[in-house]
Amino acid sequence: MEEIMRTETDEIRDNLKYLTLLSRDYPSQAAAASEIISTQALLKLPKGTEHFMSDLHGENEAFVHILNSASGVIREKVDQVLGDTVPENARAELATLIYYPNEKLPQLKARCTSEEALDQWYTETLLRLIDICRLVSSKHTREHVRSCLPASCGYILDELLHAHFEDHDKDLYYGQIVGSIIENGRADRFIVRLCELIKHLAVDKLHIVGDLFDRGPRPDIILDLLMRHHNVDIQWGNHDVVWMGAAAGSPICICTVLKTTLAYHNHGMLEDCYGINLRHLQRMAEQFYGEDDLSIWMPHTDAARGPYTEGMLHRCAVMHKAISILMFKLECQVIDRNPDFQMRGRDYLRRIDWSKHTVRIGEKEYPLRDTSFPTVDPAAPAALNPDEQLVLTKLVQSFRQSEKMQQHVEFLYAKGSVYHIENGNLLYHGAVPMTSRGTFATERFEGRRYSGRALMDYCDARARRGYYAPEGSAARQSGQDFLWYLWCGKLSPLFGRSAMTTFERLYVADSSTHTEVKDPYYTWYNDEAVCRRILAEFGLPGSSHIVNGHVPVREKNGESPIKGGGRLVVIDGGFCRAYHEKTGIAGYTLVYSSRTMSLRTHQPFESAEKAVKENLDIISQKNILETENHRILVEDTDEGEVLRERVHDLKQLVTAYQLGWITEARCEDHIW
């Protein structure tokens, strides 16, 4: 015992500087002991629900609905509280009110034909929302719930949620408070606040497993909502990193972003929401390509987002061609600067036979579908002409000066990473590059070799250079080039294919050249032993899970999102409208509660307007992946490990007070 005591006091003495700093927050034994007790109580609460989403691709309306409904969790709580005593249509209506309180509330109030009917509806709705809120708050400490309450009505909501009725009448007490809320004209405000509180408390953490941008109409709305979310992390996808490079001022990333945006006729979002000036690009495009046959440059359109005039389509197509040729020139330059990328052979402007109008791809020559290259000098195909250089300068300036884009990308860097580990789950967007033999592929960058987790860590660090290294430095240039490599490089863990065949799809009719061969990872991830090896590489036991996005699961062809004997789950089911036909569904999400891990399969979402009007939910199917033998508590999670360390430190602080090594401050609030 003396030996143990000596060891403990030696540890306290070693940590005395830290404990002295800790005493500023807990200035007495009583304060430290109080925090120990509350923290130990928190460890015994159920683990909060985690919500996983992937490959949102700018589909803001579907994202908002799934976020609001927590992939069906909210509706499950409504049904659990109200049960069969309340008709199904009334439960659907209440769920819609929780999802969209500001939009649904006026509609429901308008049905009330008298003041008395409205008061009755207010009373019934408030009481039902209070009961649902009490249920979802049961996983949280009262202190946490209080911290989520709005200042304007927090005290009253706290009373409604935590009142006890052992010695007084519940109906009378609630009736008095609710009646007073209605009488004072505050019912609408309280209903909205309760709905928002339910959504906040129902899901503890949101994980976004990559690809927020491209194809869908409003990625900016998704980013705005994520920035307001109470607890979120993001694993970058290849569509994200190229936008990060564009915001950093990388010319090649800017051209890539614009090419994709124009290909889906979504450039209006760039102009209206991010303030990107495309006037110079349009002028140059009309000057050089305005009279060309633009049939292969016409954008993909969505009839539901139309109508489109001929003039609109022409302007989009001519800019699409102009920015694509500019992009192909810059690709040659980036490939030259970075032999480590091993992308020689993909500098296609140098592989065109200008007399025969063919291009060499591999060992074969193919005729070009478009032979008009007015800005390309055959003697120096990668050189920019003065008009292109001016356009590029203006675009870089516009991207760098977009305040909203900079805010969004800084958020992606702050909350994002190449991979994330939490509560026994390994999250990444694309792949851990592998060989055909099932071993981790090795890549050489800047004179060193990387594979497995070390490769992912290197990619994360170099991606950050592209935005945060000093302006004009070699490190910043290197990082920006690498952000483009992460978008399309052969062994990029965010891309996971042999090549991005953009040039081939545009210029070559032979579809055999369009194939993008998947990394061997996408064969090996069906093998449970390989999935366990990946988990071990990241320091996780074989009972853990990998959560993967990036490659849409073709469910309509019988493909399962569950791989590797249940060790890996792919949650990209085609969230984006452009993929619905290929996958047969409209995306997967994953919900990990204290009792189960469940995969939710979603059908296409029509519109928020129709959802509000007709109480339509996304039709979803719930598939239980795992059921825990016992309810997972906070103490079983990564957060629990942090809290136990805090308790350990606080106990040392109490001992330091007792030994007189730290002097207690007088603090009346903590005297018991």
C-alpha cells in the first residue's frame, strides 16, 4: 500500500503544473468532487445516436429531409410515444411538423375554424411534443438539455421536461403552463423550439462520409446547415478536395470544378451563391468556340429543374468546351511538375496527331469526335494564350475572394480529414489502395514510400499544405497539385480508380476507352479477412466496422451494401438524382444507437413542398446489421475514455488539495 501511495503521489508531483492549471476551473476540493460525481454519472447514460450519411452531391432537399427525420429515428420516437391510440395520419402530421415546423405550422393552424379549436389544437400539440421531447432527452444529462434550450424560453421548457409529479397533479400543472403559453401568444414559438430541440437531442453526432459537392443544385445549402449542426465530422471525398483546391486558388482545381459544374448546368449556383464571376470565361468562350458544333458539350439536364432555353444551353455548352480545353492544358503542366504522380500518358493534348485528327491512348489511335482546337498551338499544346491567361487570372481572383466559399472550405478543413475513427468504426470515403494480391499498395511521394494508414495520413497532411502553406511558397503549390491528384490519381485513396477518363468520354467514341478500372480494394473488401486486416492497420479490433462511401451500390442488380462478412458497409446508394436509375434506390444512411446498428435504404424524395403539404416521408427500409447484447453506455465509447481520464485528473487534483500542494480558493458556490 505504501508503494502504491508513493507511486500515486509521485505521479501527482509530476503533473503538478497541469493540476495547477486545472485548479483554475475547479478552485476547491468541493468543486472538483462535484465534477467527478457528475462525470461518473454521465458515464452511465446510454450512448448517443450516431447518424452516417455519404455522397450527398448537392442534393439539398433530400439531405434536409433525411437530416430532419434522422433517417426515420424521429418517426420511430413519435410512434413510440403516441402508439396506436393516435391515428397513423395524425402521427405522420406531427412528424412532418417536427421536420418542418416553420413551414407546417401555418398550414395546420389554418384548419382551425375558431379560436377555441385553435387553443385545443395548441394544447394537444404542445403536450405531445413535450412527451416526445422527454423521451429523446432521456439519454442526456439535464445540464446538457439545458444548454440546448433557447434563452428566451429555456426556463419554461426545462420545467416542462423535468417536472416530477409524485405529490401534485401532472395534468393540472401542465395545463396551467401550457394555458399560460397560449394565452400570452407564445404557442408558435414554443412549438418551433420544441421541434428543433427534438431533432437536436435525437441524434448526438452526424458523420458525413464524403462528396458534398457536384451534380446536385445546392451544395452551399448543405454546407450552411452542417456549419450550424451541433456535432459533425466529415471524411473528404474526391469531389470535396477539388473544391478545397479551387478555394485555395489552384488553377487546375478551379477549371475542374467549373468543368463539372457546367457539365450539369449548375453554374448558376456558382454565380448566385458563391459570387463567382464567369463573365470573362463566357466572353472568351464565345470568341473562340461560339461557332463550333457544340453537340458533345451540351450539359446534362434535369427536367424537374428546367425549363432550359436554347440560349441557356448554348452559353453553358460553349463555356463547358472552353474550360475543358483550358483544364487539359493545365493537366499537362501539373503532370510535368509531379513525376511522382505517375500520370505520364494522360497529357492527351500532346498525344493528338493534328494532321490525322486522332489521339493516341495507350498503343492505339482513335479519331477525335471534335477537331476544333483554336486555342491550342500544336507546337506547344500546354501553353495558354493571352486570353486564356486573363480568364484564369480572373477566375483565381474570384474564387479566392469568395467569402462564402472560403468559410465553407475552412469548415471542411476544420471538421474534415481523410479518415476518422470513432466508437469502433473506421470511416473513409474511397479506398485503402491495394494490390491484386490483397496487400496494401505502396506509393512513393517526395522520396518516401507510404502504404495503408501511413498513406492516408500523408494524404491528409499534404492536402492541408495546399490551403495553409504560405502564399507563393513551393509547399502551397505542391499541396494544391496534390489536391488535384487526390481528385483523380490512380492510387488516391479518395478516388480508387485507374484513371479519370474525362478526355476519353468527351473526345473518343469507342466506349472501351471510357472504362475506369476500380482499385483491387473493391474486390478484396468482400473478403472478411482483408477487412479485419484493414481494421488492424488502423488499430481497431476485428469486431469493428468500416463505413465506406464513394461507389454507388447497384441494389437493383442484387448487390448488397454489406461486405466482408458484415465488417464493412457501403452507404453510397445513389443519393444524387443522377444515380437513381443505376442504383434503383436513392441512397443509404446508417444509424448507430445504444442498442443497434441499422442500415436505412431510401427511395427517391420528391420535394420538401410536397412533403410539407401531404405529410410525405421518404419511404425507407430498416435493416438491422447488429444488435448489442447490452445497451452501450457512454463509458463504452471513445467519449467515455476521455471522461475517465478527466475523472482521474480531478481525483489527482483533490489529492493535491488534501496534501496542501495546491491552495484552495474561497468559493462559496462549491461549499457543501
